[in-house]
Amino acid sequence: MIKWQPRHRWEEVADDLRQRILDGEFPPRTTIPGIPRLMQQYDIGRNTALHVIAALAEEGLVVVRRSMGTFVIPPEDRPQP
């Protein structure tokens, strides 16, 4: 029997942003939406938005520059799995 595993909301939002980055909607060296915009766009709380950004940064897709924004890392500069 297969057990259904519920997903956290932050995982769903991270998946969506990850796909948008990989599809080129957010080109390298450009910013993704900030925390307030993510909260509004995805109807999530601040901590959830922060978790999403942290997950994408841990994967090497984005880098957070304090007071500047969250920038997409070019594919050639991303760590290899």
C-alpha cells in the first residue's frame, strides 16, 4: 500500500519558483520576487517565504544579498549535485 505524504506549503512554492527559474522566467543575475511579493502572490506567511528562499539558496539556485534582493545564480556558477 502506498502512503500519501502531505507536502509542506513551502515545498510547493519552492517547486514553482524552481521551475520558473529553470524555465528562464527569471534569467541569471536577475532578482526573484521579494518576501512581501511572495507572501502576496502565494498567500503565504513571512516565515514560509523565508523558508522558500532558504531552500532555493541551499540548492544553489539563488543567492541572497542583504538589502539588495535575491538573485538567480547562472547555471555555470551553480554547484554540481
